[in-house]
Amino acid sequence: MVDLIRPAVPVGMREPEVVAVPIASLLPGESPRLAGQDVDHVALLAELDGPLPPILVDRRSMRVIDGMHRLMAAFVKGQETIDVELFDGTAEEAFLRAVEANVTHGLPLSQEDRRAAATRIIASHPQMSDRAIARASGLGAKAVAALRRSSTDAASGQPEARVGRDGKVRPLSGAEGRRRAAELFAEYPEASVREVARRAGISPATASDVRKRLMAGEPPVTERGPHASGSDGDHGSSAAPVRLATQRAARQARMAQPDPVAVIEKLLRDPSLRHKEEGRHLLRVLQQNAIGNEGWSRLAAAVPSHCGDLVVALARQYAETWMEFAQQLESNWVTASGA
């Protein structure tokens, strides 16, 4: 007999444990699906040959966290047991895991399901950043931010810091760091995003956002709330220098921005990339993304309204992936150069 009760151990310190468990011993858990299970999807799974992936079950309560469709399909097929991955954690952590699992595989959650799940995660994990909750729930970061603002529970007792997707804790108020980053971009236009982020005391993603705002001629800090631009009485002393730094940094950033087509042509001539399979793969990916603003506008116009949410979610996910790729390259370069 499998011993299902053992002392709690941090999840990250133990490999996933999969055991065969009697179906009759399992209970339904809290599902992020507001409408419950889809009987058509259960029937489809029941017709498949071969074993299905293990379901996720809370070790202590034996409630299903993820995999109710697979469990019901196994019951329809007459199975007496099912493979289970055991989960150790709180009820809040179990729900977060359930949402993450349903977003990344299986039958997609509806937009209403994702919004409801994100609202609940905001309440149970207020320290998580908007981007982290967006990745977990399948929404965009802006949609999560709007849900956080509209939440009456979030209006009281907001944490002073949030944990991002990378696990790092960052302060909520980064206005001063953004202004410092704008000044650094103006003073050192060739500096990398990671270096500016380190010197300004902000995350690389925030520094990248500052640079994008500067290139678009926008201020580094959104003019919203008391922390954005100071009180009404200090516009004359601090706002003007920041505005000048913003304008200067925007001009220099636009001048320093390379032409994607020219950069691709240069990379295509580099034998160190052309003569390796991974290098050729990278060149193909870069070529596919080297289109101008008009090209992106045409692609946006081609997206039908009923596919809008899916394409938006993918575009944001790909943008974050490219940002992480750029940060990894910068980190590798800094390590290799001994800086």
C-alpha cells in the first residue's frame, strides 16, 4: 500500500511523484472552469488508445487539482486506478497550479474562466506581479492590472513589493528608478538595458519599457497618481529636467536604433552563424521577424475579431520570450567579458 501521507517538503526540492491510485478514492477539487467539465471532451478522451498523462492530486485531501476530464474518461473506460502526481501545498497554491496547468495544456479555459481565475489569484497572491499572474492565467498583463485596480479587496492592504515571474522581489513604486534610467539612457545611449537596470535599481523589463517610452517620445513615468510626477508644487523644479532628459534620450535612442534589414544582412554573412544548424535556425527566426511597422499593421488587420484574444495572448507571450532571450544574451556577454 502506498503511503500517501508524509512530512511536508518544499515542492521544488522533490521530483514529481507518480503513483497508481484507486479512482474511487479521489474527490473533485476546485476547478477554474466555471461551467464545470465538458462531456464532449470526456467522450473524446475516452476514445483515445493508450495511457493519458497523470492527473494532479492534493496529497492530503486526495482532491483533483488538474485532470478531472482524464479522471472521468478513465471511469467511463472502466479503469479501477489512474496514474496520479501528488501535490504538496496550500489550497491557494493548489488553485494556482490548477489554473497554470489548464492554461498550458488540454481544453483551453474560456475568457470568463481566465478572468475569474486571475481575480482570485490577485486576492490569494497579492505579492505576485501582473506579468506573473498574466502568465499563470493566460491573460494579458494589462488585463490583470485592470482587474487588480477594480478589485475592492486589492484596494486595501496592497503589499509594498511584488514577486515577478523570475522569482525576484521588486518594489511597487519605481518612479524614481524609471527617471534615473531615463537619465542614464540619455547620458549613455550605447549602454545595455541590463546595465542601466542595474545602475537604476530596477528590473531589466522596466528598463526596457523606459527605453521604449523614450523612443516613442513619451515620459519614462506614466503621469498617474502622486508617485508618478511628484506633487503639484514641484513641477517647476523637477519635471522640466526630466522632460529635457526624456526628449534628449528619445532622440539619441531613435538615432542609435539599427535597421533590422541591414542587421540581418550583416548576420547572414557571418560564417560562425551560417555554418551551424542552430545558427541557421536563429537566422531564419530573425528574418521572419524583420518586418517594418507597415508589415505589422497589415498582419494586425488580418486577424479576425474572434481570434483576437488568442493572438494577443500569443504576441505578448512571444514578446516576453524575446525579452528574456535578449536578457540572457546580455548576461552571457557580461559574464564572458568579466564585467
